[in-house]
Amino acid sequence: MTVLLAAEPMTAAYRDVPWARARELAHAAPTPLPARRVALAGAAGLTLAEALRTHRPLPGFDTAAMDGHAVGPGPGPWQLRGAVRAGAVWTGGALGPGEAVEISTGAVVPSGAWAVLPLEDSERPAPSLLAGRTPAEGRHIRRAGEDAPAGAELAPAGTRVGPALLGLAAACGHDTLAVRPRPRVRVLVTGDELTHTGHPAPGRIRDALGPLLPSLVDLLGGEVTESRHLPDRPAGALADAVRRTPHDADVTVVTGSTSVGVTDRLRAVLAGGAARDGAARWIVDAVACRPGHPQLLAQLPDGHWILGLPGNPYAALVAAHTLLAPLLSGLTGRALRPLPGVPLTGDIRVAPGRTRLVPVIWDGATARPLGGHRPAFLQGAALADALAAVPPHWQPGGPVPLLHPIG
């Protein structure tokens, strides 16, 4: 494993980082983005920057959990004194023995109430008389604070804001939330051989990563602000693009240009001081996995992140899940998601010294390989439930970590 935490000079030799360690390094490298406060309507999909707390007990008062009758202490029958509905407060004083009040779900339970007798468990032998089996004390009453006392932490910082959390925040009385925004991502797809519409001419190939990456970035918690193609020539085009880091992006993803071929210049650009203020800080320089080996992560002196993905589509997908996903989690303050270990069946050739990423069908108990996953072929990934990270020491039937969803 090699980690370059200072601006060390680069060579053409790959410096392999074990796959699991690469994920950890990418997650730990960034400082979370600054928090901002947004209205609940704009918080979906963002990440809590501080714990969600309730400033009042939940429920805020003793409330009826059923439509029925709040009854006083002791056995029935009970004399009906009136009714109370949700949103109103009973003003008729405490209930005494043998007294009852008709009550709706969610209404404030009158003081002195013993329990709530559901409508279906009662009868009315006379217009103002209620009969039924005496309920247990407290039955069908939600007591003030039984869900959460005032000041309780209901969700920690780093929690993704989803529909349920929005409802919870509203129930607590919050109108805004302190959140970290989605990291902004610029995508640069390199290659002279790429065409972007229709069937490619001989010697050219259709760009798959331009359409793939924006939706994948969205799935992983980021937001693409720009996606464009860069030719391999002129040689300075990539260097110029890397130097001119945009103000509306936190991360630049470069596809292709990450290996050691004549047209693969990203490492040389970064090692040669791509930024005007000096050379890059290296976090990961290549990962011991197959496919996706020639991937990289570095930070420019201005704080901008550069992530290099291989040019082959399936290899790029693997690399994005290896480095981009944990980087985006780190930028939003989310924990690195633990991966489930699932028994893997089937005949898979392990890669000595490397983790092999294969698309699998996962039935909840076991996973089995799907095929269709050569470095440039996306059929397996398109149909798979997950990617299995098969370590070099794996034995058939043994557990492997699963990445899901994969896009």
C-alpha cells in the first residue's frame, strides 16, 4: 500500500493500494463541506450537519391512540359527559369514576382518564350511557414524552435526509435543518476516439461514460455541474482544464488519461504541478483491483479534488464505487457505509494480489456471478443487483463484501 500525503514526485510505476483500504483513504481524506441551513422543502437528499433534536416532548400531551371513549377510573357503565376532537382541548374538568368522554384519535385525553375504550369494544345501552369491558389502565393512551423526551437526539449528524426524516423534523417543530450540500462534480471525458451520437465510424467508439456518470454521481450523493468531452490532442488541453478549477465544483472526475500510455497524461499533469500554487497532494495512486486498477485520487493546493477513472466503462464504474462514492460521503460528513458480507457461489477466477469486482445476482441470502463484465462491457452491471468484491484469498462459497446499489 502506498499513500502519498505530501507532494511527492510521481513515476510511471503504479503504487497499488488494497481495494478496501483505498475506500477508507478516499473517505477519510476530505474535510466535510461547510454546513448551511435550508428549509425542510429543500433538504431532501442532503445530509444532516448537526444532530436532529426535539425541543419538546413527543407526543406533546397525553393523546388518544384510538377512536372511542376516554373513561374514568373503575368499571362501567359510564355516564357520557360530551366529546373532544383532535385539535381541541377538553374543558369540562377531570373525569371521575363512572364518567366518560367520546374522543377521536389524536385528541388530548382529559385529566383523570383511566384509559380509552375503542368504539368497537363498547355499546350504548342508552343515549348518554356507555357500557363495555373495563380496559387496562393506560390502554390506548399515548403518554406525553413516551416517544422522546424534550432534548432527545433523534438522528445523528451525518444522516441522509429522506422523507421520514423530513416528517420527523416537522413533527419536532423544525422549519429548517442544518445540512451539508451535495458535492458538486465536474466530469471530463477524454479520448480522441469517442463519438457522442449514433453508430461510430470504424476506429471510433461510442462514449458510454458521458451518459453514465451524471446519473451515477446523483446516485452516490453528488451533483454534476458540468460534463464535457476533452480530446487527447492538443496535449495541453487536459492540463489547462485541470488548472482552471471551477468555482461551482468541488470535485473533477477525469475519465481515461489515467494509465501510462502516450495519451494518458493525468498523472504527469498532477505530478508536474498542475495547479498554479504547486503540485497535488496524492491520496491514492492506483488500486489493487480488477478491473479499475489505474484509478487515482489527489487534491490540488486550492482544495479541489481530482479523481481519475479508467476509460473502459465497466472499469470506470468499478473505480467510481471504489473512490468516488467514499469521497462524496466524506465531503458530506456521512459515515463510510459498511458492506454486507454475503456467501458467493459459482466459479470465479480470483486475481492474485488483487480484489476482483464482479456483477452478481443477490437473492438476500447468497450471491451468484452474472457474467458480462469485461472492462469495456456493461451488460452485467446493467442487470446486476450488486458488485461482489472478491478478495484474492476467496474460496468458493465464502462470504464477500457487496456494493449496492450500483446504478
